[in-house]
Amino acid sequence: MGGYGVASTLKDYKPKSAEEEAIKMVLLAFESVWKKHDLQGVLTLLHENAQLMIGPERRIVSKEEYSVYLPTRMENFPHTKLCEPTISIVGDKASIKLLVDMIKYQRTFEFFMFRENSKWFITGWDTN
């Protein structure tokens, strides 16, 4: 964690199924476009009906509302890395627990994903 190489990265994760591989690829894409400050890239990975938690007040916003906050969040946490995934899939829904290393601090997140038209989308997240 914290850039010391202790946590296993998402990239190192060995998927146990084709579904896990597809989810891993979406999350790796999320990590990549985030680091590039690619606003549109992040938005394409979010489901149209996503409900996204922001800030210490844990406010839930829509994808459209999130797009307003996204540039500032990318600026504040430019080197975000996803680590130590635990993936749980039930039908077309998935829950992925991850350690999110934001350099300034680390926090465990639970990402929620939904498969629509054979493609996985991020629908939201929560922190523990």
C-alpha cells in the first residue's frame, strides 16, 4: 500500500472465470483512463443509471452529476491504483471489493457492476 509495493495490484489478479476477466478489464480501463484524466473514458465505463457516491458526506449523484465533479476528483487523486480485488458475481450483477490506493490515503471500496448487452458497466460504489 501507499506505493510501497505491499498490495497486489488489479493487474496482477488472476481471474477465475471469463466473467471475472471481463470485469477485471473494465476496472483496468477505469484505472487507466482515470490516470490519463480522460473524462469521457471514465464516463463510458459507467452505466447510464449509475448512482455514484462522492465526498466525505457520502452523497449519491447520477452519472451526469458525477461528470461535473470528475475533473476535480481526477486532479485531487491523479495516481489512483486499484488493488487486492475480491470479485463476487451473481447473474448479471457483480460486487468487487478493492483497496483503492490514492497515494494520500488508502480506502477499501466496493464497486458494483451490471452486465448489459454482454458488457459490464460500473453502476456505483461504496466505501467501508
